[in-house]
Amino acid sequence: MSKYKYSQVKAMLAIARGSFKSSLRSPSTVIFSIGFPLVFILAFAFLGSGSGPRINIAIHTQADTTSEVYRALKTAPGIRIKNEHGELLSEDLEKGRITAIVNIQRTGKENPAYIIHLTTSSAVNPASVEVLQSYLNAEADALNKTYFPHAEAVVNVSDDIEKLPGRTYRTIDFILPGQLGFSLLSAGIFGVAFLFFNLRQQLVLKRFFATPISRTFIILGEALSRVVFQLLAAIVIIIIGVVFFKFTLVHGWITFIEIMILSFISLIVFMGCGFIVSGLSKSESTIPPFANIFTLPQFLLAGTFFPIENFPKWLQPLCNILPLTHFNNAMRNISFEGASLLSCWPDIANLLIWGVIVYAIAIKVFKWE
């Protein structure tokens, strides 16, 4: 009888090491984890300096809110007025959460009777400012024709825009978090689903059962290899973003570590979806359809490629439920706005709630044979 006690931990690490090596040798795994996200990052980074207009505005405290100009602005399509004041308003402008502060002033003259001044910051996407100016000019023209048809321009939009200092908002600051989420979700669902299905089909799990290692440590070993591989892929994506595209990490290493913790939590949740797909699939050909039920809506609706504000209002509540939305929101808040993990607790709490739901289902449907 051997005097050495069998080590479940060593067996788990051996499984993790073997699975990690197989991941490195798998072209499809590398392409889904690093290749596709980098292609999208490159494509969107070279399209322009913005991620798409985000037209959130605030009204200056001294603005004339009794005029037709203000009433027209409130009903203008594509513009959302946020009711904030003081330090919170200044912080939102500095961090690019709002496009501009709009000040509607009477001039005391007949021509023009009203003039609209804008205050923005360098953190705001320049495309959003241009779109806002176009909206305001169109509204001014409509008001002039409706209420002052026989007068010259009574409502003017000032071309002199006050620009406050702030962090420069680049395309990469919107795109990279979305593509990192794309990578984590793809790996968590497709990677885990194909892995455990193939382990069952090739009778590898049965061979594992012939050893003293427990089923829990089998899963932990395979999961550990996926987590390590995907976090390494996340590091590569972030380094490329920082070095070549000046991706913003506000607090440097602290921000980087917080992003890694957030990525770890999210990957664990997404892997639960992979276990569900693996359990539900009867053949290898059914894995992609089942996986796409989880992934496709999130790729399209979770703010991965475009801001959620660009979608119709009736669709936005659905967008804000998705787990990838919460990852993207928290990631952007941490990297660009300098938020801490604790301050992102609503998004993290939603991810954890999804995790509880997903793993409760995974336990019911997961199959060993």
C-alpha cells in the first residue's frame, strides 16, 4: 500500500496544465480569444475619432427655460436632457458623460432675440458636438420659420463653443471594452461548450473517472485553464490598446488590476452559460445554434459596437438587462472615468445575480456522459 496520499489539487493542476497547452495549440481558440477582437479594434479605430454620437445635454442654471426655444429643445429627437447641477454636472462634463451644457439667453435685441451658447469639454466625442450643433441649428431654423416668418434669424446658435479641459475621448476608449467583453463571452460560452462536449464524446471524462480525482476537481482544472488563458488574452488586448491606440487607463496599474478582477468575475459568469450549452447539446452541430442564443443578442444589444443610447427607447430596457451590458458599463467606467470596483457595485451585483441564475440552470442540465 502506498504511503503517499493522492493529491486532488495536484491532479487538478495537471489537468489545467494539459488543457492550457491544448488551448495554445488550437487555432480556433486563439482566433476567437484574440484574433477577432483585434480585427474589430483595428477596424473601428481607423474609422474615425468617435464611437458614435451620444447626445446627452444639461441646461445651464441661468438659461431661459420659459421660451419656445427651450420647449422645442425638450422635444427634439435624439437629445436627452439630464437634470443635474453643481459639482456633479461639472464632473459629468469633464468625464464626457454629457455632450454639452446648453445656455439659452435673451439678447435684448430683435435680431437675434435668442442666442444659444454651448459649453463642452475635450473628453466629449467631437462627432457628438457636431451632431448637437446640427440639431440646434435645425431647431433654430424651424423656430424662425414657425414663429418669426417675416423676421431675420431671431434664434441663433453661437459658433463660439466654450471647451473645458478633460480627458480626450478616443474611439479605442469605447471599442476596446466592448471587444474585450466580446472575447470573454465567446471564450466562456463556445470554449467551454465545445470542450466538455468533446470530453464526453471522446470518453476522456470516463478515463478521468477511472482515476481517484473527483468530478469537482475535474471541472475546476478545466475551468482554471480557460480562465488563465482568457485573462492572458485580455492582457494582450489591453496592452495593444494602450501601446498602439492610447487606450485610457486612468490610474495606471491600479486600473489595470481592477479590469482584470472585473474580467475574472465576468468570465466565470459567462462560463456558466457554456456549461448550459454543453449540457443541452445532443451533437456537436447543435452547439453553435444554442451558443448563439446566448451570444448574438449580447453582441448586438449590449453596447459592444454601438452605444445603447442609439437604440430605440423601447429596446433599451432589454439592453440594460444583459450581463455583457453590465461588464461593458463597468469596464468603461473603470478605464476612462476612473471609477473603482466598489463604485461599480450595481453592475457587478447584476453580474453576480446572473451568475447565480446561470449556474443553477447549469447544475440541472449538465451531463457527464
